[in-house]
Amino acid sequence: MPSKPTKPSILWLQGITCNANTHSFLNEPSLEVLVGHFRWIHHPLLPCEMTLLELVDTLPKCDILVLEGAYEATFTRAHRSLKSMVVPLAKKATHIITLGSCASFGGMMKEANPDAISGMLFDHEEMTGPLAPYRDKVIALGGCPVHPQWLSFTLMMLHARREIVLDAWHRPQALYGYTVHNGCLRNDYFEWKVDARTWGTKEGCLYYEQGCQGVHTMGSCNKTLWNGVSSKTRAGAPCIGCTEPSFPKRDLFHTKTYMSIPAVMPLGVPKRSYLALAGAAKSFHIRRLEERLIDDNA
């Protein structure tokens, strides 16, 4: 009788984290099925083989090392420093996933101590994290938090031994190959320069008045919807650019302009072309875009 194939092993270690990516993962619609495809050495919440105390004593080999949270050399888990754990585990792992913006680039946690805290691979845009020598193993999943299906996609691609094509920031191009703006239901408003004056409405573009970063941010947030239902921009809130190495930026809810022209052009759009198109768009009044989508008094 042929032996059963060995399940790939996962070891999930937390650095400086708010636990958001752990909790986001629990919202994966097929979590029970997904979990069954792997052997879980350690996870903060799911049933697993080792407690954290047992883990830090042995630092076992694993197929997939998932690192959640930012890195600071002296930060401890179970009385052991991250410096003494991350590199030894990385050496033994076949693949490494830096889960979330903090683990990948430093993220929000870096704000507490910018000189000492970084991502596991990148320090914002600089590849100076402790995983730099092991960069060829690393898949970075930016997001605050990461969509659960982005993680499940990555895990199942590794399970199937399929190639994952990465971008310059080690993010899977299948997930981060287009902007958040791509797929946004407000594109008509963006093109015709019709602004949303407040949050929570279905009408208007959130870029000009509310600081939406969707035109500068890579991610499939408007394609792979949260809970299969919605996204920030669909709910009337601006994208804050959380998948990018530069997150968090200052003035998150403000688009800096010079004489009503954005200081930073949307990705890939030449300034001269933008000015020509914007000037033409503002000369038109599209009645459909100036009315409520749903008339409460109808």
C-alpha cells in the first residue's frame, strides 16, 4: 500500500504584533479544509503540536515559516529574543512568509521606535531586515491586516509546489499586480472628477477630498472582497495604502495638491496626460454622477 504523502509543516511565530493577521486568517471561508492540508507545528490560536514554550526551546525545522509582526532584536517571546529565534528558524525553513505590513516592511509598529524596529525583510523600502540573507525564501504579504484569502492562496500554491512570481517587494504578482483603484466601483467619479464630500456614501471619488491611496497602492482589495461582500472604498472609506512599503504615510486622509493638481500622480500616469484629461473632464457635467445612486425619498 502506498504511503500517504507527508503534509507540509507550518510554524507561525509572532513578533511585535496586534494579532490582526492571526484573527484575519480565521475569517478564511474554507479554513477547516485549508488547515487540514498542513501539519501545524505552532500557531497562536489553532490546535498545534507545540506550545510557544516548547517551540523556543527546540526551534524545529519547518517547511513554511510564517512570521507575523515587526522585528526588534531584543523583543522577547517566552523569554527568548527575536534575534535568537528568527535567523535560526529562517535557516531551517524551506519557505518564509512575512505576514502583514509590520512583518514585511515595519508598518505601524515601526512608528513606536523607528530606529530599532523594522520588518523581517525590509525596513520600509530598504532590504536590511534580519531575513535579507534568506531573501530567496521570502514571500512578503503586505496588508494591515492581510486578506485571509491572500494567505490561503499563497499557502496552497506552496502546497502544490507551484511557482509564485514576485514583484520587487517580494509580493506575489497574482495578488499585488494591479492597483486597489483597479476594480473600484467609483472609477466613473474619479475619471469625471466628481468628489465625495464625506465618508460612508456610495457616490463620489474618495481620492481628491478624502485622501484615498487606491491609485498609488498595489493590491486586489476590490477584486477579492472582504467576507466576499465589500471593501473599504465600497463602504465609503478611503484606501490608506496599507500594502505598500511606505505605510503608514502622514496625512492619511489628505491628498496633497498644488493649485488643485495632485502632488503625486496616479501610478503610471504622466503629469502632462493627467492635466489634459483632468481639464477636459472638469468641463463636463454628467448628471448621472451628480445624483444619488439610491433616492431615499423615492
